[in-house]
Amino acid sequence: MQPPATLSAALRLIAQAPALWPGFHPQRTPLLTFDGTHTWLHQCAPPPGPGWTAQPDGWSWPGRHPDLNANTALPLGDGRWAAGVLLPSLGEPDARTLAAILIHEAFHAYQHATPSVAWEVSELDALTYPAHPAVLHARAEETHCLRRALHEPDWLTPARQALSWRAQRHALLTVAQRTFETRMETREGLATYVETRFLQQFPALDPAAAPGLGPRRWAYVSGAALAHLLDRRDPHGPSPWPQAALTGQSLADLLLERTGTPLPAAPHADLQAAAREAAATHAAQLQAQLDAFQAQPGPRLHLRGALRVCSFDPMNLHPLPGGDLLHARQLQLRRDGPDHLRAQLGTFGHPARTGGPSLSHVQEVTLRGLPAPTVQGDRWQVRTPSLTVDLPADAVSPDADGWTARWP
């Protein structure tokens, strides 16, 4: 049995990749991929635990490995971290594009193995990030200036203008929101930077589309753009600024040290209009997602009780009016203890609404569109490709809309 040809070609490209970041070696990082039929493990020997079958150039697992739920870095259980990629989620990339995506996720594995304040991000702070037209407009203008700085010979002036728009935008944010953005630029932006360095291209910057990106998604390209500009400006070559970034200095502050005072620039009317439209669209999309969640046909399950968040997909997490969260794609919740208290809930493409004091401490969960459960012994269970629910049977009772589960 052989992995997909595109994956094999991507692995050969990764083996030939040049140095992209001090201490980062994608050629040595375990790579975990699901091709729609089998999970493949490469650059990892021995495999982490039983169940793997040796293949000529790696290991295989029948179906999707239960730990591989998203394109991300994930622990293997033996102290190692792997780059995980779900190939069906990518469409049909060519080998070079797939290699770049694997390198991006491999950099996240490197980050987990290389502790630094630069990677420490509170996802909670993104939930309060404002979608105000003034904030979104300044983001669009900064994007315009960063794109000019990357592509024009006289790059210093637009780089200083980008920093000026950033200062205006940051004046409208709280300290926590600014920290979220700059830390996300060193965590996700630098992963995009090594990805685009491998591709020998700059990140795609679209000023008109920038207001419609959430702060997390925008940090991918803004952080990568700042890093490419630091490569250009660093008077000591390509290595000192990465060392400074690892100490926690923001990429924008490092660039400011090298470019001088920010330079104000006139606004663009079309970007102001794009920001107003993006703010209105954001509000409408959020309401539409909530309406679609509520309109799912079939029974409802409402859980009341403390649950621990094990994993979630931050790219598909939406704050709702009133403080609840809508997990549109992936969520893993647990309650440990003896059988009469133990509970588990996992979604993979099935939306879930949660409420609680924080993102990591959930006290209420609502699921809609449930199939009929099974009761085996003292366990109440639902198992489908997109949903796993395993609860104590005596904690679940039927009601007019489906079921309610409660525990202390």
C-alpha cells in the first residue's frame, strides 16, 4: 500500500527544503496525514503506540486516526509532536502547495517543542475583538501599506505608513486585544512566514478583503508580511531578529526599531466603504449562523453541568450575543471520574452551542439535530461520523424538545 502520489512528492520536496528558521527542521518532524481512507505517519520511528502497520516509507492506520481532527500540530502521546493535515480539507493541492502546508503545521510542532512567550496566546481575547468600522478600516489601510512595502522598490515609506495605521488601530483596542494580535502574529504569522519562504513568495495581502478577516486570520498574513520586511531590514543578516522575536518582542516593534517614526498617510475612501460593509456583513453572518443552528431539524440535547474543554477549532468559533459560543466545526468535552459521573462529547462537523464562565470551562451545551440514542447498560450514547455523546444514562431525561442531562 502506498500513500497518495501528491503526498509522496510533497515529502520529497520537504526533504530538500532549505533552512527556514533557526532550529526548525521540517525534515525531522513527524507528519500525520489522512487521505480520506487511511492515516499516514512519516518521519517518525517507532510509531506512537499500537495499531500502526509498517509500510515501505512510513506507517499507516485504517481510517482517520482519532487524534487527527484538524490541520494542526498534535501530541503523539510519547513526548513528540506531529504536523497533522486532513488532505480532503485541502481540495486537490499540487505537491509544492501540500509541502508548504505541511511545513506550516510542522512549524507549530516546533513551537510546542520550543517554549517561548512568543507563542503564548489567549484565544479568549479574540472573542471581544471589536468589528467596529474604524478598527476594520485601519486594518485595511495597514494591509494596503504592507503590500506596497513588500512589492515596491521604495519600501521604507509604506512600511512606516503601515506602522502609523497600526498605531491608530491599536489606540482603539484594549491591552489584551493588542496582545492577542501581536502574539498571534508570532504564532501563526511566523508559521505562514516559513511556509511562504519555502514557496519563495510573499503572503497574499488584499486590502479590500482585510476588513472581512477576523483578527486571528488576519494575523497569519500580517505577521508573515512583517517578518519578510524584517528580513529585508535587519542589518545583521537573517538570524538576529528571530532571536529577538523569541523573547516576546512583537514583530511590529522590531520593525519600528529599524524603520524609524511611523509616517501618517491619507485614507482611501474605497477602504473606508469596505470596512463599513464588512462590519454590517459580520453582524448579519453571525445572526445567520445562529438562525441555522436553531433551525436544525430533529431532537435537541441540552446538558447542564461542568465539562472540561479538551480541544476546539478556533477558526470556526463564533461568540454569540449574551456570551455563549457557537462551535461550528470541532469540539471535545470531557468529565472525568467514575462511570456514574463520566461524560464525553465530541463533534466533527456538527455545531454545538456552549455557555460558561470561560472558553475552557463549560457549564451548558446545546446540540440540535440528534439521531436516536442507544442505551447500553448505564450509558446513554450517540455515535455518528460527526458526533459522539457518551453520558451516564441516569443523568439524561426526555423533555418536550428531546433530552436534558444534568449533574452536580
